[in-house]
Amino acid sequence: MDEASRIATVDDVPEDGSFLFTVRDGFDLEEAILLQLADGVVAMKNSCPHWTDVRFDSGSGAEVRNDELVCTKHGATFERETGYCTHGPCEGATVEQLDVTVDDGVVYLTDDDYDFEQTGPSGEHDLSSRGRIGFSGN
């Protein structure tokens, strides 16, 4: 495997959260996350298909509950293995996955559409409120 495509070790990926990293799609930077599976890891884009400016992991790990990835903005739930939305406003949509390979406990990006840039966020931060808008009536 190419060291330039090395993302992390499998041990770096929390069982109940995510590992955030940045990829380059030609000129643009995009964020992605690694999620741990029973038999390895999966990588997917770090954005909810309902509103793509909402990130699953904004720097402190994505919420994983009952073996599903959760969008904390809308409560949508996604199968960890496939990214398929099982509940919420984007039900039936799928989070785009990126190809990764595990070799001797190390995770490598092997997706021809992306180049590994860095671990952590892209620096292009989420501007959404991360919560529902409330109206107090005042």
C-alpha cells in the first residue's frame, strides 16, 4: 500500500463514534469519516444527504446509536455498513461511501476519485446551527 494514502490504524477508529479525515477531489476538499464494523471499517462522506452542509462529525466524533449513524440535526439514522437512511427526512437515501482497504491493521484510501489530504477536519466548518430553530412567541 502507498503510504500517502494511509488514513489511520483500525485501532484509531472508535467503536461508538467516528474517525474524521479530509480528502481532495481534484481541487476541492471534502470530509469523510471512518466507522468501525464487526469485520473492519467503512468510509463515507461526512455529510447528511438531507442537508449536505450538516456534518455527522464536526470534530468530536459522530453519534452512533444502536449500531446506526445518527444525524443530530434531524434525527435521521443510517445503517453503519451501507450508509442507507432507515429513518428521517432523507429516508431511502444513502451516504456516499469511499473505497478503503485494511492491510495489517492500517486503513488506506483506495478510492480512485479521491486523494488523502489529512486526518481531522478540512477547515471548512459547518455553518448550520446543529439544532432546530425554536420560536418563543416573544
